[in-house]
Amino acid sequence: MENDAVRSGEKRKKRRMAAGVLTGVIMLAAGLLFFYFRIYKVVPAFSEMTCEYGDQISQNIEDYLSGTEWSVHLGELDLSQVDQGHTGTYQAVVYHGRNQFTYEVTIQDTVAPEILWKEEQIYLAVGVDYTVEDVIEGVEDVDPAAEAFFSQGDSPGSNLRFDTVGQYEVGIIARDSSGNETGGQISVIVDTAPSFEGIHDFYCVPGSVPDYLEAVTAHDDLDGDLTAEIRVDDSGVSLDEPGDYSLRYVAEDSYGLETVEETKVLVADADEIQSLIGRRQIDYRKDTIIGAPNIYDGGVSEHADIDETLEYMRPALVQLYHGVGRGGYSSGSGYIMEITDDRIYVCSNHHVVSKYEDWDIYFYDGTVVRGKAAGTTQAYDVGVVEVPLENVPGDLLEELMTVHIDRTYWETLNQQDIEVGLERVDRTGGLLHVTKGKLIKVKQEFDWNNHAEHTEVTVELVHGDSGSAILDGYGNLICMAYAYSTDPTRYWCVPLDGILDCYREITGRTPYVY
């Protein structure tokens, strides 16, 4: 009986323990369920959201999850798939434990750009293409692609141009990439901008100090002469260093309209600049040239054309004239060898110059200036007359040139059947004689002058041609007309090397020779 009582007590004890365990399990489960549903569980605060482009998307997890604060902050927000720099629909994701919540995020742009207008009156120049940036301050918008354009244009970026002076209303539209747009009008006054005259290129040796304003003027229809207001921007020019530079001229009128023109400044050594002159690529009559040995050189053409050459080189030709009373006179032809700071040297024949000390020198346009014989020599039939530069009118001097002397080229010639010719100017600005022919031989013996070698040509020489420059089709001085012989008729000239030697003997000078 006692054993039965013991066993019965143990059973009751076990039942109580089992009941306690079950109760504990039930309470634990209930606690877990309470924790999950009342404390841990969260739900999305929304499934879709719309943001205005440019507004910052919230980074606060509390805006995305609903639940207890403690549990909400266990969530992790992922905005990596959302491009806040562009409109569109994207996905944001929140991770919470084993749960993943997806949100549809739409970024839209519904706000039109704002045009920033200029406060002051706008003046534009006639005949100039303007962009919209010239008439407004800009466009303000969260979209960096927003832009403004003229409403008269077909598309953004269209230019506007006025060909008539007046006051105009100009329509402006600003539009962003979402199609939002705003517009307005602005009043502009169209006037003529200042204009320049005399702008030219500069060619200088290092160390030169050119006057950039020489011969340059500016004028405005409303303000008149603006020459004194010209601004020169030479900040990009180094006159001490060889190089090709840009020089800017700026003129501004009372309306604020500016005209800007650029020109070239070439800094180079003297021979390089002279080479440009010799190839007729630059011209002292158009450009400022400083430091070249002979800015007046007539140069040579790229192609041979004797008719064009004779006409082009006419400013290098002169007529020597000396009246002897009762209508008599003595005359001959000549050409300009050098133009220096104080005189012009004219070359002709000895048998012309030696007759008189004083000569009237008629230039190609008919202008006459008194000259004096510098000397003659009979080594070849060469004479030189000097003309004081101070007596030469300035407008004439700006047109004169010297003959082009290329001894290197001349020494390659022999019996090359090239075309040559001469022109003889008269005293009224016209022509007395034009004759052309062929070069027979650069140097061969001529019995009349101590058997010295002369140049033979087929150019028909007549009375008065003595002392004329005979040129080839490029413009090179080949020889100087001298005489003709008969039985058979042959035409003879002083060769180039003889001209140079005699000129040096008479004047003590050597012209620039290529």
C-alpha cells in the first residue's frame, strides 16, 4: 500500500511538472507572438510615391515603414536604383529582417523654368547674329538641360539677326526637358555698331615698337569719330620673340555696341620678312613692315605672265627728261633701284645720264620731281640719278616700288627661251612704248663695248628705250636696254651683274639682292 501511495504521488508530481512546462511553452509562444505582432512586425507606409524633380527624396526609414520605432529602425533603405538626376519611375527597396518591401518612386518635373531678364535696355547691332544669351541673363531651373530660345526661331539655339535699324519686341521661350515652358518678350533697340578703317597686318623684326593705331580709325553713325576711343589688346603679342600673334581692336559706342576686329602680328627675322615681300605675299602699301631691308621691292608673281607683270611693275618705272630750249629735249628711260630714308636712286644708261647734271624725273603717274646725276661709268653703260625723298609727294611714295633683283635665279638662266619685255612711261602718266620678245642669251660678247659680255634679247628697241628695265614674266629684272646692232639687227642689254657692279661703283651702295 505504501508503494502504491509513493507511485501515485510521483505521478501527480509529473503531471504538475508537465502542466508547468506546457504552461511555460504556451506563455513563451504567446510572448513571441505578442513580440512579433505588437513590437517587431512592420508594414510599408506606402507602395507608391511621387516627387518633384529637384526635391530631395527622403532618407528617413520612418517615412517608409510603420511599426514600433525600435523595429522600424532595424530596416535598411536602398535607393541605389533611383536616379534623382532624371525624371522617371524607379524602385526603392527596404530590407527588414527576412522581409523586403518594394516602393514605386516617380520623379516628375511639373515646374516651368524661369527666365532671368536683363534690367537695362538692350542694344543690338545691325547685321550681327545674336543668340538668346545676348539678350537675357539666363534660365533658372532645377533641370540643367533647360534652355531658352527665340520664339521666332525653329529650335533652341536659333540665332536672331536684324538688318534694319529700329526698336523691336523679341519673344523668348524657356523650356526644360520635360516640356514645361514659359515665355515672355523683351524690347531691343537695333543700331549700327562702330566700324573700323585701316586695320592691317604687322610684320616686324624682334625688338620693334610698331604703332598699332597708325592709319586706323573708328566711326559710329550716332557718335561720329571714335578713333580716340579705340582700345588695342596686344596682351597676346610678344615683340621680342619670333612668332605669329593676334592683335585685337575694340571700338564701343554710347549704346555699348562693340566692334572687335583681329589682325596679325608676325615677328620674324629681316630676311624672312623680305622673302614674304619678294613673293608678293605682303605689301607695304597695305601692311606695316618694320625691319625688312627693302619694303618697296616689287617682288615676283607665282606664275609667268609678261603682260600682267609689266602693268604691275609700272610704279618702278620713270622717264628722264631735260629740256634744251626751243622745244628741244633729251630723254631716256630708267627704273627705281632703291628707296632709302632720304632719296630715290634711279638707274639708267651712261649715255643718257652723262649728258646733264639736272634731270626732271617723271614717275609713272606723270608726277615730276627734280633729280641730280649721282654718277656714271663706262665699264658698262650705266648711270644713276638721285631724287630727294622730301620732294616726292607722300601719296606717290605710297605707290612706288623698286625692281626685283634675284641674282640666284638670274645665274641659272642661259639660253632659256623665256619671254621678256619692257614698258616706257611718258610724262603724262601714259605709255610711250611697250615691246616684248625672248631672251636669247644671258651673256655673250658684244663688239661695241670693249668686247664686254652683254645680254641679247629679241625685244625690239627703239629710240628712247635706252635705260629701260627688261623684266621676265615673273617680274625679275633680267637686264637693262642698251643698244642694237645692224646687219643683222640684234638687241643688246646691260646684264644684271654688270648693273649691280656699276651701281655699287657709282653710289657705294648695294641694293637688296635675293
